[in-house]
Amino acid sequence: MDVDTTLDEGLYSRQLYVLGHEAMKKMGNSNVLIVGLKGLGVEIAKNVVLAGVKSVALYDPAPVKLSDLSTQFFLKEEDIGKPRAASTAPRLAELNQYVPIHVLEGDLTIEKIKNYQVVVLTETTLERQLEINDFTHKNGISFISTNVRGLFGTVFNDFGENFVVNDTTGENPLTGMIAAVSKEIDGVVTCLDETRHGLEDGEYVTFSEINGMVELNNCEPRKIRVLGPYTFSIGDTSNFGDYISGGTFTQVKQPKTLSFKSLRKALKEPEYLVSDWAKFERLPHLHIGFQALSKFTDKHGSLPRPRNESDANEVFKLANSINDQLEEKVELDEKIIKQLAYGAAGDLSPMIAVIGGFVAQEVLKACSGKFHPIYQFFYFDSLESLPTNITLTEESCRPIGSRYDGQIAVFGKEFQDKIANFKEFLVGAGAIGCEMLKNWAMMGLGTGEKGHIHITDMDTIEKSNLNRQFLFRPDDVGKLKSATAAAAIGKMNPDTKGKIISHEDRVGVETENVYNDDFFESLDGVTNALDNVDARKYMDRRCVYFRKPLLESGTLGTKGNTQVVIPYLTESYSSSQDPPEKSIPLCTLKNFPNAIEHTIQWARELFEVLFKQPAENVNLYLSQPNFIESTMKQGVNQKETLEGIKNFLVTAKPLSFDECITWARLRFEESFNNNIQQLLFNFPKDSVTSSGTLFWSGPKRAPTPAIFDPENETHLDFIITAANLHAFNYGLKGETNREYFKRVVSNVIVPEFTPKQGVKIQIQENETIQQTSANEQELQDIIASLPPPSTLAGYRLIPVEFEKDDDTNFHIDFITAASNLRANNYAIQPADRHKTKFIAGKIIPAIATTTALVTGLVCLELYKIIDGKNKVEDYKNGFVNLALPFFGFSEPVAMPKFKYHETEWSLWDRFDIEGDLTLQEFLDYFATNHKLEITMLSCGVSMLYSFFLQGKKKEERKNMKISSLVELISKKPIPPHVKALTLEMCVNDRDGEDVESLENESTSFNIGLRNLL
């Protein structure tokens, strides 16, 4: 991507929120060379091209082999015998029109290497790595060497002796409000209302808006020393003025300079990034083991044969000879070195995805200086993914002339057959879904006679998807994701044709006729690739009910997580949950904003209030005969709703675009002047509280009314966007000529505002303002003034449906202008359109590198599920942050166990009862067979029975069939596809006590009432 080319924010929108414009521009100046185009090289290239560097050059003249198809997803069988790089380049180029792809021909000379800012070596001998790195280290070229050998991966970074990292974490700078600053040799800053500052020793801060000690405002960054969670010191303040009030601190990120050692030196003095603290002791063994593999390859011209004991022994012998030459010798683990040798010839798509995603992010770090690179060696393994229920031998791992030989080399032919005959359901075909399908295609998942893959996604492809959903191309925009992804996978691996069944249904209660009992019972597992918690929880409930393993994952920028849910082993996805997002108090939003996030949220709600809700209410009034009657029952919102209809149908109904401009000008005055005047009338700037402190202090900023100025860009932006959106409501043609707006708006007569007495304003979050009910006569007068719907037959307004990704529809532009006007009211730093879009659109930042890595980790767990591993410690939940970089792995949380009488049970257990019993038969069944007295019984939200139910109703219910009872109380029939009902009950044990969970809370049991029909 040439920096002279305008950055395509439509394509890069999600990535921009991860990297930022500056980093993207630096990437646009960087040429990258990738050597070796087997699976790992092409995975790195794919992610780097999607990210948008200036250009990518490929070098790999070796001919394509059938075994390359194990992981090289751009190659096809017809490419066998052709040069790898030349066959790959045109397909790689399809991913991003802004990134030219070049193929280097002939020998890879130093002269060719010097043209690149970053050089990445894969499938390169150690001697050649050393030779090339000697040159790159001297000439300021960033160097990365990496390889994947079976279930082991290695990465080495050398970014030079003076590599500057501009932002080590990518997190937003911390900021906070100040309660006090002491005046002394080592001044102490105290945060407001005991709010934690979150800073660490040695970080830097600057200040703004301090009253009194003004010398700190916009000062040079000051190094801090943390004194406690709410206080920190900032050095000498003894000569400054006395602190009076107010102020905020803002963290100032400092560049960090790293000095990398060359590969030649680092081999002898290795420093490691730990990928898994449970395997910390393996790092020096793998460091030596990979060098031994290289020596073996140099000697024999090939990697060790799969599971060949003689070759493995030789690798271990070579490792010992390397170890003998070290000053600090390692007591080598023979088992680890031999395992490395056994599978070294193997090529696994999940491992390629993990290391390829990781290395691609390192390339972007080298280009941009954004985020902290690894220093300097990284070793990763997933030995626990090896099957334990199959005996691996040299014979079973021998190549068979198959595209899956790279996988067979590690797992054997028998396990390959299990992979092929597995039946999986993928929910979602977005970024994670695309990567998952690619890995599955390379693995051959579901390609056997008994295997298949179901995939569902109701969404269509958008332009912004192309930056990370690599199965899609520009011509696919507007098509359904699931069908398009399935077709793309069919081209990638013909074995998948007819084995991937695509659906376009949202998963939920409404589609249980599609994803019914037979559907779930036919599956071996479920993988979520979803972007919302509600759908995840729903799929979790279905997996628990049908006792199917669930693989869960998610990404947020450079962060990612994976979770494994295994029946009868682990807790479910819903067993734990993240704390809810911190919401903005209503009083802060309406009257006392102190951060740009507050004004953006306010502007987003204003958008709905002005351009959507009134138009919808007008349409309801015109189309629903009982609308007035139902509105009159609403209570406090009656008058507001009716007045909105009157304004949009009568009072403010525009007949021309000029009238839309007038309307917008009056809205400006109301929102940014009149309402502020009213607030200051209620609470003048010198107001004091009952305790004698200034009302406008701490988080409360005293606002200033805006005086409209047509020459002010933001003022005019509000008028232009508001007028055009108002015109859209009425189907009028809009206008954008700024001079035209200035002429019209200069003639608008704006009524003078006089603040009103008795207006109540909410001050505290928990304060309730008593709303005054509208006078009945007032309401009737408004209703009488409305034109009868019969006189406007067929007339409708057009509500504005918020759409963040259309840059021509004025939506984000209106919110940006409104937010910044309100920010100016309250002296808050305004935000640009990019940041406003991110917050108002609730955009989830995303980048292809994280997605690739996370899906790789998920597929390494899928191997374990296919093998049928049955211990919690066999599985791993993963947590990564590529910015730091950080890897964390833990065992899944074991399922909690409960007990009634002598019987132990968990969330995976339920009572399965055949047939449709009466309620009395149901109660008797549990009393007789389980010594449990049912005190409450429910089905969904319907309460079927409770101990406090009295009289005739209780007896009538006892004689009814459960299915009839459910239909009676829910007031809807049981759908024909439902073969079983899920009931929940609370019970007393034989001693008359509530059966309790481990947390001593009343517990409801699940009952499956099956075969009703």
C-alpha cells in the first residue's frame, strides 16, 4: 500500500482502531520480503497483505509438492511441479488491491535483500539465516526467522541495535480527575473520589484544567512514583501556586528503545518470551533441539523421518554435541528432543495459523514501531494435542501420497480417518469463521464418508469484512457469508465439496425447527465464531442440553481468548461471565458530562430522538387505529410522544429544504444554548452545596452556552447534517453547499430564550425526579390538533436507521458535530470523526493476525476433542495479547459438583423421562424413585406448579398432561418439531430441606421430558 494512496477507511476501518493512522502510514512505507512459501510463509504473507504494507516480495523457487497442500491454502493440485512463489503470488494479490506482490527470481543475493525494510525467513537453513542476518543487522533491516516443525514452532527477532517502540501496549492513555495536589519538595497528587489511577512507577503524566497550581497545566511530562492506588508523587511543586480545585492528569507514553542482538550472538546468549509458564523449563531444550534439527537437515538433505527411532536418536545425539559446547550446559530432556524429531517432517494447519498470525504481527511491529516486539526467541509447542487413544508408529505416520501427509506425519493415518469422519457445526462465517474453515479444509475435517460440516451465518459480506475475512473478495460484497465461504473452501480443498452444508439462519429459539433434536444429535461438536454474548449463551445452553463439546473464542484488537467446554469435565460458557460494561449515569449524560465518551453517547441518543423516534411515531399514528388509545396508557411520556407527532405532522413539517435549515438552526439553539442557559439558571456558576463546597467542582464542569457562528466549521456541520437528515425524513432532496447554508441560516429568526422557574434537574445517579403528569385537557387539545389519519392515506415519513459505515449518509457526521458542540459547551477536548465513529458505532477493533492465531489455538483443542481426551488437564483455555506480547494458558475450570442424598450431579446431568405424564404422575415419580418433593416446576418462563398453589386450580393442573399444561399457561401450542420439553424444578430432600448447590443457594434441576409426539 503506497503512502501516497489515500487510506481506504472502508477497507481498513476495524484495523485502524487497533493500529491507528500513524502506524498504518509507516506500514505503507514498508517493503516486506518473505522467503519460503510453504504453509507458514503464506500464512504470514496473507496476514501482512491484509494489513496493508507497501509491498510484499516472495521468494521460493522450489517446485510445488503434493505434501505442500497440507497447509498451503493458495496452492492446487494442478500447481504441482510449478515454482511455489509464482503459483502463490496471483492468488495472494487478490486479497488487497493496494499491496503489490512481487516474485524474486534467481538466487537470493544480499543485493536483493537490501531493498526491504523487513526480511522474514521460513524453511531456511541455520547457516543461511546467519549469513543473511549478519547483513541485515549491520544495515538496519529488521529480520525474523521462523519455522514450524509438527507440533513445535520457533521465532527469532532482530530489529537492530536501536529499534524504537513508540507505543508498547496500544492501550489508551490513562486519565483521571484530581482532588488535590500538595505543594512540597515531592508533590503528591490525590485522585478524585478515591478513583484508582492505574499508573505504574516510572510512567509519565501531564496535567490540564488545574485551578491555582497553573504551572502544571500542559507541563512537560513528569515522571511519577506510585504511593498507593489513589495517590502518586510528581516531584518538586514547592515553588508553584497553591492548588485550589479541579484538574485532570493524563498518562504520556514514552518511546522505548530496544537493542537486539544478532542471531549469531543470540544463539549463545538466548533470551526467551515465555509462551506457557507450565512449560517454562522446555525453552532451553527446544533452543538446542531446533539447532540439532538444522544440523540433521544439513547432513541428510531432509528432516527426520516421521516416528523413525534411528533419526530421532541422531537428533538427540546432535543436540548433546551442541550442548557440550555451551558454557552453561542443559540437562537435556531426551523425550522432548525426540518428540521434536518424530514430528518434524509434519505440517499442521493449526500450528501454522498460531505461528503465522504471531509472526505477521511482529512484521507489522517492525514496520510501524507500534507494540512491543518479542525479545528475542519464542518457542511454542502443543504436544498435548498428540492422540493418546491411538498408538503412533513409524508405519502409521508414513507418507501415503495424500494432501494430508503433513498431518499424517504427526498424527498417523488412523487419526486422519477420525478427523475426516468428524461432524462439526460452525456458528458464524465472519473473521473467525473464515479462518476456522480454512484450517478445517487443510486438516480434512469432515471430508470422510461419515463426516460433514454445517455452517450458518445470516449476514451478507461488507467491504470492511475484506480486511480480515480472507475467504471473501471484492466481487463477493453483498453475497451471503456462509454460502460464499463454503464455495471458497470447496476450491481450496475439493474434498470438502458436498461436505459443507451452508445455512443462513440465526441460531435461536425461532430456528429450533431447523436446528432440532435430530440435527444436534447427529453432531460430534460445535464451534462458535460469534460476535455477541446472547448467541454464545444460547449455543452454550444447546450444547449442555445435547451434551456436545463446544469450542469458544473471541478477539478484541490484539487480544484474543479461547475456551473449551467438554461434557462432564468442564464448566459451561455461561457458568462464568465478564462483569457488565460500566454505564454512564443518566445525570452525567444529560447534564454533567466530563469526558468525550459522554458527549458522543449523548449525541448518539440525540440522533434517535430527532430523526428516528418521531418519524416512527408518526407512522404508527397513521397506520394503527388504536395508537392514541395505547399512547394514553403510557403515563409520563404521553405528552412528549403526542407533541412529537404534532411537530412532525403539523408545526415543523417542512415544504422546502430551506425550512429544514431553519429547523436545524432552532435545534442548535435549543441543544447548545437554551438548555445550557436553563442549567445555569438552576445552578449558577457560583452555586455552593449544603456543605459549602462549590457545586461546579470535581466531575461537574460549569458549561458555557454556545453562540452560533456560521463561520465556525463545527456549527455549520451541525446545521448541514441535521437539515439533510430532517429532509430525509420527509423525502426532500438535500444540499451540501456551505455558502448556500450560510445565506439561508442568516435569515432565520431565533426567539430569545428565557429560563423557566421550577424546572427539576437530576443531580445524583440514584436521585428520582418526579415527572409531572400531563393535564388531560392539554392532551386532548394536542390530539384534536392532529390531522385525522384518514386525510393522509398512504402518507408516511422515513425514519433514519443508523448506519455507521456509509460515509455519505450524514449519520456519523451529525454525531461528530453534535458531540463536539456539546464538548465545547463543557470545555472537553473534542474528538475527530474516526474516534466518534468508533465509540458511537460500538465498533469492535479487529486485525487478521489475532484472528489467525486464535483459530489456530482452537483447532489444537479440536484435535484433543476428536481424540476423545477425558481429563480436564488435557485441555487448555488460552489468553493472548499480541501487543505486549503475552500468552497465558490455563486448565479449563472443572464442572462444579452438587449432591442430593447420596447422588452427585452437575450441570451436565438431567432427569430424562420418557412419555407425556400428568402433573400428578410427574410429582409421584420423583417422590417414589428419587425421594424428592417437588416444590416448584417451570418450563421456560411458565410456572407449571408451586407448593403455594391453592384449591381447585391446583387439582385441575395435577390431572393435566404436562404438555397440555405448558400450552395452557404459555398460551401457545407446542411447535410440531418439538420432541422434548425442558423443565426445571426446585425440590426438598427426604428430610424436607431444600436441595442446595455448593454455594448454598436453592438449585433447580433440569428434566428432559422426551418423546412427547
